[in-house]
Amino acid sequence: MAESDHEQRRVDEFILEKIDSVSHLEALLLLWNSRPKQWSPEEVARRLYVNTKIARELLADLQRSDLIVAVPDAAETYRYETSLQERDGIIEMVDATYRYQIVRISNLIHSKGSSAVRDFARAFRFTKKEQE
């Protein structure tokens, strides 16, 4: 398998596992590309052209997924932060892929179904460890 095929597979797996919508991806990439800048929901809303309520929900979802962190002692402020070099590497690949394959990545995200359906399905997912 060519390296680019391997990278594309890793990007696709990340998108399918971690990203619920194009807006979630764009919020994540905004914070990743501007690290270590801290963002409020109002600032994210202005940059993504959504209302503040939606931006607040996007940021909360990304935090629950451990993709961004809330800034301590700063109400409703978030930033991208990780100590995982592998996470930085995959997000760098996602960012580069999204820049040149926006339609393909958007279609991949839209093909996943609603987040409620995925959450329901995850509740019934068994791992090998759980079955033992």
C-alpha cells in the first residue's frame, strides 16, 4: 500500500470516528491552526458564520471527544492542546486533506448518518476485552 493510501485511510478513520459534522471539523481545524490561541464561542461563531449557540455546542462536543480542552479559569474559553504527537500528526493530515479534498471529506462526513444514530450504535459496540 502506498504511503498516501495509508494516510488517506487514517484520515478517513479519524473523520468517521471523531467528527460529527463539517462544522465540527472546521471548528477543530480553526483551533488547531491557531494554537495556542484561546477561543470563546462568540469568536468561533464569527469565524465559522454560525450563531453563538451553535458554536458553544460545537466546542462542547469537541471537548467531550477530547479533541480540545477548556481553558482553566477562563469561562467558556477553549483551545487545542494535546500531549499526543500521534494526534497532532493525524490532525495535520486531516487539515492538509481537507484543504485539497473538501468535497470528498464533506461527503464522507455526511454519509455517516446522524450523531444520535451513531451514539445509539456505539452503546452496543463490544470490544474483544469486554467479551472475555
